[in-house]
Amino acid sequence: MKKKIALIFGVTGQDGAYLAEFLLNKNYVVHGVKRRSSSLNTSRIDHIYQDPHVKNRKFILQYGDVTDAISISKIIKKIQPTEIYNLAAQSHVAVSFEVPEYTANADALGSLRILEAIKFHKLEKKTRFYQAGTSEMFGRVMQIPQNEKTSFYPRSPYGVAKLYAHWITINYREAYKMFACNGILFNHESPIRGETFVTKKIVSALCKIKMGKQKKLYLGNINAKRDWGHAKDYVVAMWKILQQKKPDDYVIATGNQYTVKKFSELVMKKLNIKFKWKGKGLSSKCYDQFNNCIIECDKEYFRPLEVDTLLGDSRKARKILKWKPEYNIYSLVNDMVDSELKLIND
């Protein structure tokens, strides 16, 4: 049987790194696309990197960018992949308000460029395409919980750009009979989550506070509710989506919801930090057993438009894909905290 060839855009990110490792264990040949950078940006995939001099390499990096149609087209023509996973994006919601044009160029048009390259090289019958969607497309939610039939109401340039990518994927699937699918993934975290994402920020800061290396953590909307899972579980869902007989779209979520405040409390409990909250809303502050203020709200971290609640209904994925998460919020927190402490102590 001929080996499957996967092409991952966004291979150096959290999801790309976990997906690459997962596919290598499935005996795929994996090509990852990375952007040229003067500083190293491959730390998440260093453990699976293979030197170009190694014969019959299974993991190969290509230079490219989803904002560059020519590089995308060349890579797809050269590799002729069996599966393409588009995980590349400007993925920070708050930052998307600062760089809305770039966010649209990468997150919306990036998907279009890949789909066009598949069509241009007449790979519609050979190549299956996965588009990384997001719960942020639901934004100001029209129903709770959200499933594949819930109306969208994005509340950020990131959400709007991802919604274009979602619909253009469906459009190409229906117009050109492509095997093109959307995974509408709710928040998923891990020890290799980017430092500016709230869960990683909370874990990193509270670990440093516990070790006496930081005094205070500043947060935005601590009452925002999210459905948090582990990225390791979610990359399995991505793969399962492309293994079906028919292309379709799936919500991937745990079905459990917690506030940012509750997440920080779970981290403090894991670290044996005794805490007490005082005040409400923006005036909320968290104190340790020595009456030191260790968490404080800062309006600078609020978005221009807030998304108050996100909760996923993944019954379709559980039934058709036979997918279910292995991690819950407690094992996720344990994994992130244990990894962070090891990192600090090393």
C-alpha cells in the first residue's frame, strides 16, 4: 500500500506540531510548511526534525507562506499530497483587532489560495483538504450549546476571517466536488500553547508566582466562559475528519464549560496556592494566604468586542467519527502545570 503524504500549513504551531507527530506515528510522510524567520521558530517540532541528509526522510520542512499564492502552488504541485491540513493563521483574537488586514490575508485568503492550488493542479480527486475552523465564528452565540447548525455571529476580525475560510471550503466542496472539510474546534490548549494565550499565560505566571519569580498576574475578562480541551485530542479529530467516506463539517468540543476565573483557580489548587477573591467585575482581585495580591483585572486586556460564552455540542463527531476526548479540564491543567514547572526548574 502506497504511503499517505500529508502537507501541514502551520506545522510550527501547537496543533501543527502535535498533528505532525501523530501522523508520523501513523506511518505518513509528513511535509510541513514554515515561514522564513531570522530567529528559530521550530522549537515545537525539534524532536521530530530530520536532517536533509537522512535518506528516506518521513518529516520534511518546506519554506512557504499562506499569504503567498506562488509558494503554495509550487509546494502542492511538487508534493502531490494525499491530505492537506490548513492550520496556518494569525490565531490571536485580541491581536486581530490590531492587524485586521493581515489577519484577513492569512486566515481568510490563505484558505482560498490552497483550495485554488488544489483545483489548478487538478488534484480534486486525489487530495483531501482540512480547514481549521474555530468556535470564535459563533461569537455572540445564537444558541447554547453550539453545533454544526448554529448560526454564526463573529465578534472579531479573526472570527470574521475564519468564517470566510469556512464558507469558501464548503463552496469549493460543492462546486468542484472536492473532499474539503471544516473542523469547528473549540478552545484547545497544551503545554506548548503560545505564551500570550490566556491558559498558558495563567499557568506560566502562577507557576512563577509559586516559585517566587513573579509577583502578579494581570487578566482581562475573568468571567468569560470557554469549552477547553487538550490539543492532543483535537488533532486526532482532524485526522478522523479526513478519513470518512464523505466530506463534512464537525464541531469538536468537550461539552464542558469553565470561566477564566475558574481555570486560574484550578491552577492555583494544583500548585497548592491558598487564595481568596475580593471585589467584583473589573475590581476583582485574588490574594494569597499572605494577603499578597496575585491576580488583578486590567481593562487593557479586554477586547473591543467580548465573546462571553462558548460551549460546544460535539455529538455529531462522537457518533460519526467515533471521537471522544481523553483529557478533561483537570488532566489538562495537570499536564500544563507539570510541564511548566519542569521548564522553570530546568
